[in-house]
Amino acid sequence: MNEVKISVIMPVYRVEDYVGRAIESMQKQTLQEFEFLIVDDGSPDRSGEICDAYAKKDARIRVFHRKNQGAPAARNAAMDLAKGKYLYFLDSDDWAEPEMLEEMYRLAEKYCAELVVAGFYIDTYYGENQFRTDDFVPEDAVYLTKGEFRRNSYRLFDRNMLYTPWNKLYLREYIEKHRLRFPKTMWDDFPFNLSVIDQVERVAVTSRQYYHFIRARAESETAAYRPGMYEKREEEHGWLLDLYRRWNIRTPETAEFIARRYIERFIGCVENLTNPNCRMNYRQKRREVRKMLKNERVAKSLRLAKPRSFYMKVMLIPVRMRNVTLLLLEASVITFVKTKNTRLFARLKAGR
């Protein structure tokens, strides 16, 4: 190829049943001037072999095999080799609509954007061929100054647009100028994107949806018990507060969003304790929840947050009451729905 417009980067690990669909969704892209850098992160199944088979038939695909070091390190290794004007990050168990790269590239070029943000779908499977699709759609917008983007960033956060890398196109020159890489940490997407938007100036947002995030695998990180989840959420909240302090953004809308985000994730941290894989006994769980409720951030968030659904208003009742027993009972109900009725859980989560 004379010109590489986009470098598509995809880490691969234990996805032999899904990776073929992900690769083919890139091969079907209407924009053809891209390179596809696939990093086999020491996958113990046939994922690497499957990628090699596709690479033999498509010169745009390069596969790199390495010892397992995690997705952040795999993405970073590929970024060091990328030649495209823009970077795009694909997860190996998801897929994208054919027009995605072309239309995001066109938008980036039109507005000289350092970052393009698009809508996406979450497809939650609750049977072999049965799934529920939830739409995540931002408003069309173009921000050409830091101030304009920062004042409106809460809108994008609120619609889940700024957390993940796969609904974005990144200007590689901007990434390299600021020496940005994925940190080696649990849930690396969020801190990476925080570092990207920290100094970003030109951002284009499209309401078009391209990416299909698949919730299907039982071993998915979103379904597993996460030791240290509460501490991680506290750390993330601190990062977000620091970002807005640096930006000197103190609008009521931003404060309300941050508070609502915190208290919603607080409920998730309690539910994490009732996950079937959590080895704490009931007394230990009560002690942990009691400690969490004493955090001053809880009271502050309850004052500022304005839940947008009846469901969330009900979920917050035990928190407002500081009732450990009721809160753990509520969490157990959420866990039961989450594990026994995936379709209902997805609907409730999307409507919160």
C-alpha cells in the first residue's frame, strides 16, 4: 500500500470462537487503506493459528506472537509499529459495521480532528442465537477548542462515550506527541482515554453507530468477581475529580454527573461482594459494606446525584438508610438477576 490511512490494532487471547468474525468485519470495511496489526498475546487456544491463516491471504494483516503480558502491553507493542495516520483499537470478540473506518476517517479529515467519537451497540446474548441490543448514541457535535470540549465532556461521559477505545479514532501524531500508552492496570481503557482527552482540542462526535460490543462469554471480565474492585473504583473516581480540577470546570451539570456516576458504581461494588465467586463470609461482607458506607464521598454523592430512573431511586434507598443488611440483600437480588436472567439485567442496566 502506498498510503496507510488507519492502523487497526487488536490484541488476541482465548477468543478462537470469535476472532474470525472480528477479522472479517475489518476485511469488509469500505475503506481499504488500512493495516491490521494483530498481537497474539500468548493465547493457549487456536486463536493465533486462526489469525495466521487470515494473514496468509491478506497482505494488510500482520500477526505478532508473544508471551502473555496482557492487553495493554499488546496494544502498546502494536502502537510502536503502527504506520497509519490514525489508530483504531478493535477487541477480538466484537465486530464492526462495514462503513465504520471510512466514515470516521472522513469526519477526522474534515475537521482535522485529534479524536473522533462514535455511537455503538451492546449486544447481550442470553441464548445461542438470542440477544438484546442496546443503543448508545451521542449527539452530533464538533468541538474545536479545549474549553468547548471540556465544558461539554460530561455529556459524552454520561452517554458512556469516553470510557472505551473501540468507538474512537485517534490521530497518531497527537498520541505520539503526548507519549500516550495504555497503562498496565486493571481496566486500562479508562485511564488511557483520560490521558487522551486531557489536552485534546479538536474532537468530532457522530451519532452514527458502528461497533458491536458483545456480552456473551461467561468468563468475560464484566461478569467475573473482581477482588479489589471497590479500591479500583475509588481510584478511578479520584482520576476523574483530578481531571476536572485541572480543567477548572465546576459547573452544576458536571458535579451532578460525577456524583451520579460514583453512586451507581458504588452499588456495583456492593454487588461484586455477592458474586458467587466471592470467598468472603457474610460477616466479612458486612464489615466491608459498613466501611464503604462511611466514605464521605457517599454522602456527598447522594446530595448531588439525581437518579434518572425509578429503578435507580429504589436502588439508592438502602444506601441513604445506611442499612448494611438491606444493601446486601439488594445486591444479592441484583446478582441473582444478573446470573439467571441476562436479558432482564441488560434491560435494567441500560435503563438506569
